[in-house]
Amino acid sequence: LCPAEAEALVRALQGSELRDIGGQGWLRQHEYVEKLNMHGILSASAGQEQLLTELLVTHAKIPVLIVELISVEIWKHKIFPVLCRLEDFKPRNTFPIYVVLHHEATIINLLETVFFFKEICESAEDSILDLIDYCHRKLTLLAARSTKAQAADAVPPQELQKQAEMMEFEISLKALSVLRFITDQVDSLPLGALTRMLNTHNLPCLLVELVEHCPWSCWEAGKLKKFENGTWHVVPPEDQVKMTKLDGQVWLALLNLLLSPQCQRKYRFDGFNKSQLLKLRAFLTDVLIDQLPNLVELQRFLSYLAVTEPAPSKKDLILEQVPVIWDHILKKNSGKWEAIAKHQVKHAFSPTEEELKLQARRWAQTYSLDMMEALATDKPRCRVCGAEAAKRCSRCRNEWYCTRACQVQHWQKHKPACNLMA
């Protein structure tokens, strides 16, 4: 995007009402966010992300993006279940949950790109409390996942449900990164934010759970698989002790929350918290510390914690700040869930064939193949065997194959999606 176009898109961002989700105005906003997200990723890879950061700060749009994120989350929990019970909501119209999930994923991805900068974190102001709560909910989902996470290689009957679950998983991983960037700024966060992270949500103990159960890693058929860059990969034996980016995010967040003097004064090092934190000592091996040398300081702190009783936390905060976005949206729409669902069935989620084609054309312009390939970090892989692929389905341009034989083998499974895309 040229600077003028980027500024126009940033200026146009605004929080959505729940009843507007899925409507034409909301879909346009989704396109704006998607374009800014792609621009942010490409700019960051080129070391030129300052323009987008400055625009978001100047026009005070970080709180707007957080409002949009919370609105989408409430829609999923409150409106979508009601939609599914309505007789007018036909099976073909189940696409909204995937569009909404994609919108949520796009926003959290954009926030992950820009929250690296201190000024972005500061520009969130009081809405940072709602973002912390959002990240906590996502991390709780991660911690609750089975340790046997499965990579969907086949196309089962519930493929769309599997895709939705995978998107939720990836959104939660993005939330982990955003939370880590927030912990980088503990010295400049409002007091209420620090108290919420440490004592209301007890994030250090939640992060210990993630270290223990590592939901982005699983064993399948005797092979270790790890989730990186959007896919599950089999890890060769020589790389199994190598720290992934996600592992690094958890450890860096723990370093920020446990070693900061401000956090140490506020955190309650009671018997339970102390016992949970000391579990980390088993994971702090020489191999791990070689990859992230700062962990030596954490190792020292835990050794000290094991033999001493830390001073009780200071209770110097009389009035606690509370997040307002989630509560405001719930109070504003309480008792209206069914009315909103019926409105959306009529005005947003019962598109005609022409409306679907028009929207498909708009999205095709947003997601140009050249842009998507520029965003890709890895070379394409064959959909069937996983080998590096040089051939693409000429009809839908969506699937990659290494040979004609693999394409023919996959055709019966790919045909419905190919027809739809074409």
C-alpha cells in the first residue's frame, strides 16, 4: 500500500455493532483490516513497519481493533449458537462462523505484527485490560488442549469443523505472541494491567502449564510433530531439543513477569504459586539455556525461590481497574441475542447467488495470488505426499502437487472445493 492508501484504510477502521457482523459494511471493514494486515507483514519482513505503527497510534485505532476483537468473540459465543437453532438458517449458510473466525484471526495477526512497538502498547490505554483478558482466555484454551494434538492429513466428513478448530488454535497462538509483547512493556503498563496479569489471572502459573504440556508439540506414530508457520511438521531426531518460536514466547513472557522488580513486588509467591513455578527447574537444561542465555537469570531466581520465603506482595492498590469493553457489549445486547440472530439471518447470512459471486470477486481482489505468495514463508508442499511442489491446480490455483500422479490421486477429494473456488 502507498502511504495515502494505508492512511485512508486506517482512518476508515471503526468498531462494529454485534447486529452488523456479517453485513456488507462489516465485510468491507474486514477487507480493510486484511489489506492492512498483509501490508504490515510485508513491511515488517522488509524492516519498514514504522508507517503503519505511526498511523495506528496517530489515529488512535488500537482500541478500535480491540473492540472489534471482543465483539467477534462475543458473537461466536452468544449469537452463533442461536443462529444454528433458527429454522431459516440453512446448512449452506454455515459459512459465517468461518468468515468471523478469519476476521478474528486477521485482527490478532495485525496486533501481533505491531505490538512489538512500545508506543502501540501505550496507545491501547485502558483497552489493554480487555486485550489481556482476551489473551488469557485464549491461553486457557491452549492449556486445556489434549497433548495428543492431531494434524489433519485426510479430509474427514467434518472437514469444516476441523478447519474451525485449527483456526481457533492458530488464533490462540497469536494471542500468546501478543501477550508476550505486552509483558515486554511491564514498566510502562498501568498498575491495573499488572495486577490483572499477575494476581487476577495468575499468568505465570498458566505459562508453566504451557511449558509442561506444550500444545504445539505432539507424538504421533512414534514421531515428534511440532506446529510452526501454520502447519504440523515431523521433527527429525537431531532437532527435537531445538526451541521453537512458540517455546521462546512462553519463556520470554516468564522472564518478563518473574524477574521484573515491579512484578516481584506485586506477585503473590504463596505455597501453590511457588510449587508451580519450581516445576520450571526440570525444563531448564543446559541445551535450552544455550539457545536462550537469559534463562540463566531465571534459573538463579528459581534456585533462590526454592530455599527462601519471599516477602508478601504489597497490597498498595485500593481501587482496581477493570476492563469495560466486554461488559459494555454484553450489557448493551443482553436479552437481544435471538433478535440479533434473526436480523442477521435475514440481512447478512442468506445471500443470493449473485451476492455470493460479487463477494467472491471482492475477496479475489483482496487476496491476490501474488500477494499471498509474497506472504508465504516456506516453499509450497504437495497436498498428497508433502514433498516440495512446483505444480499447481490450473483450475482453482489453490492446491499444489509435486507430480501429475499426486494430483490425480487427490482429485476426488479436491473436486468439490475446486468447483467452488472456480
